[in-house]
Amino acid sequence: MDPLTPLRTERFLPHPPQAIFQAFAHPEQLALWWGPAGFRNTFERFEFHPGGRWEFVMHGPDGQDYPNRARFEVLEADRIVIRHVNAPHFTLTVQLQPADGGTQLEWLQAFDDPQVAAAVRAICEPANEQNLDRLAALLSAGAAA
């Protein structure tokens, strides 16, 4: 795969787009599912509006902390764009398309540097799947209703 091609994860979720959007919009919900399996989050700043800052620490299951800084670029009912402003630099675009009985979610992670994209692809692709597994579990539990 071309290193300039964004990492792409797609998933059908049996929930309406609004429920998925709400799982992003509320920090207490987002903190529960953001990141790969075994991670937890501490949010330091969460400004859910276009141009708003999102600063948080992901705590890995190995005890290591991963500081993150991001900016919400686009927050629309069918599209969320998040710019990761510390290394590794990337833009995450989440598309939410209504589908029969739920939503077709597309998760595109585009890295600024193709060498970084190639280096992290093997880590990020399964991590993105785990992230969506956690989102699906939260939605199924009804926490994002």
C-alpha cells in the first residue's frame, strides 16, 4: 500500500449516527473508549467545537503515559475531523453514513510524513480496530444514548 494512502478502517455499527457523534462529544464517554484495548485516558482539556483543543494522556497497560494534543477541525453530524498536533502528526477523519439499521463508519488516519505512516501502520491498523471495538461495546451498553 502506498504510504501516502491514509490508514482506513471501516465498520458497520447498529446504532444511529447521532449516537456515535455523542460518543465523541461527551468527554466522559470518549474517555471510556478512546484508544486501543487496555488503555485508559485522562483528559486535561476538552473543547468540543471547531478549533477547540483536546489535550489528554493515554495510559498504556504497560504503565507508560502517552501525552496527546489535538484540535477539533470539523464537527458535523456526519463528519468529525481531528488534527493531532504533536508527533506523530496526522489528521483523523471519521465519516458517519446512515445505513439500514445503523451507521457505516469510515475512519481515515492520514499521516503528514509517509515514512512515519509506513513505520506505524502495523501498530495503528490493529489499534484502530480495537478503538472501534471499544466504541461498539460502549454503544451496545447504552452509555452513549
